[in-house]
Amino acid sequence: MNIPKSQLRANEHSQTLAINQLSLERAASGEKVFAFGFGQSPFPVPEEICAALADSARRKEYMSVQGHAPLRNAIAAFHGQLENKRWQADQIVVGAGSKILIFCVMAALKRAEVLLPAPSWVSYDPQARLAGHKVTWLTTRFEDRWLLTPEQLDGYCRARTDETLPLLLILNSPSNPTGQTYSSAQLKALAPVLRRHNVIVIADEIYSLLNYDNDYAALDEFYPEACIVTSGLSKWCGAGGWRLGFAHVSESLGNDFLQAVIAVASETYSCAAAPVQVAATRAYSNQELARNFLDRQTTLLGAVARHCSDALTSAGAAVHAASGGFYLFPVFESFRERLAARGIRSSEQLATALMAETGVALLPGSAFGMPEDSLTARLAFVDFDGAQVLDTGGREPSFDKVREGMDVLSDWLDGV
Ligand code: PLP
């Protein structure tokens, strides 16, 4: 039986798939590809944590849906030490990556209006639609470093006509795709607006430990009453494929809500893989190892991020230097006329032409909720061997492939 398209949910991700497809074809034909499209950690999982996973391979039991209690205790203590969180282990839900937990939180609500600052990570919008919610994009400005301002949020909330739906905002800091981090003053200013309009917030802090400076500020410090904080092993521990994440649900959202989130987890993934939960307990218990690993990663990421934003600025693009994570979000507005003369009028056309002509893979800004015609893109500057750059033996770490890719991109912009 062939199921017709009319019975299927629309695939919203054709744009990113198209670039991935082009880059696969190019690589298969032996041509060079600068893989700045996909953003996974280039760093290896520390040996000690890998050994813990190997040791726990025989853990075959289903674990509690909410998560292995020693792991939840370790997560609360770890984030207490490293980020001053005052979390209760009982308010933490562990899952197979933070992505599924963001979905569980959304699916626990009957119907809500999900507010997404544009640009935002690609999965929030389709997840919200799968959960049956209304999605509203709030387009941020380059001049505001792509951050949602209290005025913009307040203006939208005051003007909205249908006030029956609860509001759920997703705020991601440091941001994928922009690399920008909210300061404590900015979060403090957002809090009264969130309070005024009773906004529930998913604070996606998956990159918080990869903030380059030691000044990370978290929304739940200023708005503790309605935050669900999500994070996990994927970014700071280089373990995306291990699929281990968690959500900390603010106690004041009520036990019914926490139980509703756990119920969705129970009816979908049951529990995160038992061996991974045991290994993760080790990862979250060794704060010394984590601090050391994080220091080295943030120094290296900061250096490569700076190189890329400087290169983009010299080439004539507008970009904000990244303050955390793996990404930059350049604007190619100053090339608009020259690009239009070549038939390039959208971010998708820009990314496709760049890939086809140079092998540089960027993702179009429209994939992150930006208007079709905005000449923006996301650049993930992690096409380097993390194990090698961590182990430099005292030499300057080399990011040759990233440097070469940036040169190729600059030359292409010069020639348009
Ligand atoms: N949030 C953001 C902004 C991300 O970039 C990612 C992964 O790419 C996730 C959440 C999901 O992370 P995981 O499900 O691996 O914990």
C-alpha cells in the first residue's frame, strides 16, 4: 500500500536536507566539502566516561521513567557546583536527549501558543506543530544581537487577540544558530514581562557549559517560577549520539505538570538507555574532569569562532562574534544587488549556490524561521578534529580545514 502525501505530515526540513544531499553527492565524487552545515561536537567523549559506559554494558533493566535516581542527584549537584543552580533531583526528568524532553514538555500541554524568537533552532517549530500547538515567530534584529527584547515580547503579548491559550516561550542561550548569549541584565529585564503575561518558558541551556566566558547567566535565576531548563551530555561532553538529556521542571509549575511530562515520557521512550544513564552518572559526578575538559573546549572554540567572525567581517558580511557554542549567523545584505544579478534572492538560493560552486556548506537562515528573502545563514565552525586539537603537545592547535573553508567563502564573495 502506497500512502499518499495527502495523508502525511508536511516535511518542513526540505531546505536543510537539500544542502546535506548536495554535500554528500559532492563528497562522493571526491570533491572537497567544508562541512559548516551540521553542528555536532568535534570533541571526543573523555576516556574515563567511555570506560564507564563499557563497564555498564550489562545494565539491561528498564530504569524508572523519570530517570535513575543517582543520575538525577548527580545532575543537580553538578549544575549546583558549576552554575549555582538550586535544583531538586525530584524535579528532574531524564530522557534520550533533551530534544525528546522538549517535545514531552510541549506534548504535556493540551494546546498552547508557542513563541519562538527568529532565528531559532530548527526543531522547535515542527515539534510544536506535532504537539498540536499554535506557533508564533517573533523575528529579532541584527541590531539587538538577535536577542528577544522585553519591549518586543511585551508588545506582542499585549497586542495578541486570542488570550485563551497559555504562552510557552522557548529561549535558547547560548543560541543555535546565532552564538549569542543573554546577559544577566537582559534576562533580568525579560523576567517582569514574562511574569506579567504568565509565560511558561523552556530555557534550552544545552550550550550553557560551552559559554566562552565565565559569565553565563540563566533565566531561572530571575524567573524561577515558570522555567523548564533543558540540557544534557550532547554538547559539553561531546556525546550527542549517546542520547542523554534532562529537563528540570520548576516546582511551582505544580506536580500535575511534572507528572504529565513523565506520562508522555512513559508512553514514548520509557527510559533513557540504562548503560548510558550509569555512565552519565559518572560524567556528572566528576566535576574536576568536567571543569578541565570545559576549559580546554571553550578556549579552542572561542579561538576558532573569533577567526571565523573576523574572516566574515573582512569579507564584507555582517556578523556578531559568538559568545558560546558552535555557530555564527552572518548576514550577506551588502551583497544583495550583486547576488540578485546572479539570480540569488533568498537564503536558500544563497546556500545552494555556495555549496554547488565551492563546497562550503552553510544552512539557510530561512531554516531557522527567518523570512525567505533574508540573506542570512548559519555557519557551524566545527569541521575540525577535536581529538587532535585537544592534543597539541604544546603547539598551536590547527584548524586548517576551517581556515581554508573561510578563505574559499571569502573568495567566492569577492567574485560575486
Ligand atoms: N537544543 C538545541 C539548540 C540544539 O542545538 C540541540 C542539538 O543540536 C538540542 C537542543 C538537542 O540536543 P540533544 O537532544 O542531543 O540533547
